[in-house]
Amino acid sequence: MMLKLPNTKLLIAILAVLATIASAVLYQRHEAEKAAAILLQQQRDAERQRQEDEAFRKRVEEQKKQHSHTAGNEGKTWRNYIP
């Protein structure tokens, strides 16, 4: 009986340490998955923002072309105007 009691205490201590290590590993894995999900979402957001910026730039360029084209025609009409 004397020999079993220290062995049982040692076994319980070892199991407690292993449980603590396992929980730390699971927590790290969970945090790593969370960080990966956040990074993936940031990448998606950045890609969506890049696409929106590109579409905005295209609209601005089209508007510039329309305005400069109109202004160019107005100058020609005033030069050709005969009262």
C-alpha cells in the first residue's frame, strides 16, 4: 500500500502536466486558426477594395474622356460660328 500511494500521486501529477500541455497546444492551434481566418478576411477585403478602386479609376478616366471630348468640340463650334 505504501508503494502505491506515491506512484498514484506521481501518476496524477504526470496526467495533470500532460493535460496542461494538451490544453496549451489546443489553445495555440485555436489562436493560429483565428489568426489565419483574420488574415484571409483581410486579404479578401484588400482584393475587394482593389477591385473597387480599379472600377472607380476606370469611371474617372471615362468621365475625363467624355469631358475633354465635349470641351474639344465646343471650341470647334465657336470657331466655326458665323453670326
